Amino acid sequence: MERIKTAIIDIGSNTVRLVMYQYDKNEGLHEFGNIKTVARLRTHLLPTGDMSEEGMGILSKTLAAFKRILEDYNVTDIKAAATAAVRQASNNQEIVRRMKEETGIEIEILSEEEEAYFGFLAVVNSMDTASAVTIDIGGGSTEITLFRNKKLQKTYSFPFGTVSLKQKFVKGSIMNNEERKLLHNYIKEQFKSLSWICDVNLPVIAIGGSARNVAQVHQQQISYPISGVHQYEMTLDDLLELKQGLSQMTWEQLKQLDGLSSDRADIIVPAIEVFTTLMETVSTENFQLSKKGLREGLIIHRVLQGDATAFDKYNVFAENAKRIAFEYGRSVEEVETLCTLSEQMYRECCKLDYFTFNQQHLELIQRAAKVFAIGEYIELESPSQHTFYLLANQSIAGMNHLNRVKLALLASYKNRNYFNRFAMPFLSWIPREELKCLRDFGALLKFVYALNVSKRNIVKQVVLKRIDEMIQVDVMVEGSAVAEIYEAERTKKHMERIFKCEVSIDFYEEGWK
């Protein structure tokens, strides 16, 4: 599969969402349209079990509107998937027939197991967490999975979600203390019935709109210095403190709260109660947010059917780095050259005892080499600032927020002054000694980048030697290295600050002298 353009319509209990994707073998998976409408289909289930005419009318109008949008975008490959609200409706086959007849869109009703599986598939292909318990809480159902070493072990679907829990336990717009206690006891009893999640002491990864809103509100309240909620992490205490603060707000205050969608103002506190109760059951302090869920699982599954090698769940960052490099004009050959030279330089520095070899450090250096100075694509005059912003403020699959900041600091290195300026908001994140180490790695990468400034990939090997009080850098090339010689001389001062001595550089075209 070289290229596809497809749409996923996620028919949930609370919202109906249209997401358009494009997949290219070189560029990877790209989302180019995302439209949501609040339908609250769960509230249109009658006591008889049927979905009401009003509910079916809302769904029909929504799908018809989405169909017109898809026609404008010339998207014909459509996957419409319905979850709990339609699944639980006793007239669900009538719903499917009516939607096909009225809108031309054929709905597939996902089973509980399928819904849980697609959420798992999205998580393991977009995060580097090897083992976890996931929770995908929708409006009418809650899917729980357990995976170890990125292999699915168990799944379960509870027939309740944020909307149905509110209907059952909350009489007014917001939950009072007595209602909260009843809800807590109910959820606790439900989760305790799953022996395979009790006290497993693994991270809890939350999927879905309520989880995203929790992360967004928390980031607003602590003035979080970077953008993005994917792989955002919180502790149990963070969640409990947030729940307490939100519980004291009025309905109007919740609707105006930054980071919280107004359509979730009435269900955010019940959602947090579910998350904290699950964490207590699992015995964990680690709460992670996955922005990728059912829709991404469906499109990943779609792509994998045509190309089984399109994603590697055990090396999530590699595919994403390839996409970023390609997006900002970096060729495969250039990426390979920068990775090779950065490893050579790091190992040579270790041999001379300037660094102590560490596999994690080498991995971080090579990751940063792939995207070093990508800000040049935007503006040649100020690549450092653009590089840092681009990397620090976009979700990078397979990399948590701390490592994303480290990547941005290395890949944007210009000099010590710029490094210190970019690092300033993160002094509480990274210890002083580690910052010094990262600064040196950034300097190393700047020198490596100079060795390929013409982007012709002519430098093949670098060797360091200690001669008296000086470091000799021998560079073997294939072809004229006029540009590299000039740029290496300009940037060797950064290496001299690491070595604390003079650096001399010699380029050789035919073997070593």
C-alpha cells in the first residue's frame, strides 16, 4: 500500500466525530480533517431499549452533513463505526438500515472486544510504555485492557460510561458529595471484579475525550510550558487535587474553565472519579494520557491490512522521526549520515573518557541527529528557535514529554546561551548535571552537522586522537569537502569547550595518513 485517503466516522455515546486521514509510505500517517458534533445518543435510549426517533434523526442529519464534507474532500473510502449507544440499542439493526438508506453510509457496530482491541492497537503504536492497564471511557461504555510487553493479555467492557453514570448517579448539573460516594463505591465494586487488574502496579493509560480534557485542564492550571496532551503524565495526587478543585466549582464556572469543553462540564468530575478509582484498584501512581484511541486504532488496522510493515510497535519513535524528517525536507541519506557520524563522534569521545558510554545517551543523540536543525526548513536565519519550538510543541509518538524536551534541546543547539535560554522553563524537570551533559551532546551534534553542511553525505568516518595537549580530529571523505572544512573550523570551538583544549581538524580524501 503506497498511498490511501480514508475517513473514520466514530459514532459514540456522547459525540459523533469525522476524522480524515492520509497515509503515504514515505510520509506516514497524517490527519487532515477533524470535525465533531455532540449528539448524546446515549440519552436517546428509551426504557424499552430502543433508540428514539429523535436520536435516529440526530444521527441521520449528522451523517448526511459528514457525507457532504467527504464529497467536497473527494474521500470515498469511509469506515463508520458505532460503539455503545448503538450497540446497546435493541433496534440497532434498524438504525443501521435507516442510516444506509437515508445517508448512503453503512455503519459497522463494533463488539465490546473489538472496541477494546482498537484502543489497545492505537496505544501500543503511539506510545513507548511497554506494559499498562488502559481505560477508554466513553459515554455509554468503558473498555479496560491489560497488555504486557505490548502484547494484549485481557480485555473487558463495562456497560457504563460518563453519560450513563451521570444519568444514574447525578440528579442535577453537577455531582454532590453524597452522589460522589455512591458513584465511587459502585465503580470500585465493578473494577474489583476484574482480578487481573487488581494490584498489578502498572501505569494506567486513559483514552478518550474525558481523559484529554482532564489533561488539558491540569496543564492550564499549572501553566505547563509545552503543548500537547499525548503521553502527558500525572500522579494520583494530581488527579485527586484536580477532582477536589473541580468539585467546588459551580456549573457556570465549569463551562467557562479553560481546557474543558463545555459539553463535558457535567461529566468531567465523574470521569476523574472513575480514573482515580481504577488507579487505586491497580495500585499505581502513574496516570498517562493517550490522545490516540479508537479512531487511530481503526485507521492503523486499515493501513496494516495493506502493508504489514507500516508500523512497528516496538520502535514507535523511528517511524515518527522518519515522518518529521521527511516533512521538513530531510532525505533518508542525510538522516543516515547524521546518525552514523553522531554515533562515531560519541564513541570516540567515550574512548578518550570525555563521556562515559551509556546506551540511552547514544539513543537520544541519534534521535536528535535525525531532526537536528529542522527549523532551517522554515527560516535559514533562525533555525535554532524554530527547531526547538517545532519539537517541543508537537506530539511525538513514542516519546514522553520529558524526553521530547531533551530531544528539542539537543536538536536545536546553537550555543550555550541559546541552550540555557531554551532550558530555563524546565530547570525543575532536569537535574543540573544532566543539563550540562545534554548541552555537551548538543555541541557534539552541532559539530557533526557541520561535517555534512553541503548535504552531500561525503564524510564517511571520524576518528579522535589525543596528541600532547591537543585533540586531533581526522575526517575521511569521498569527494571535495570545501564546505565541510570551512564549517567544521567555524564550529570546532564547541568541541573545544567540551575537551577544554585546542582542537585540530584534518580532512583526507584517500585513506588515512
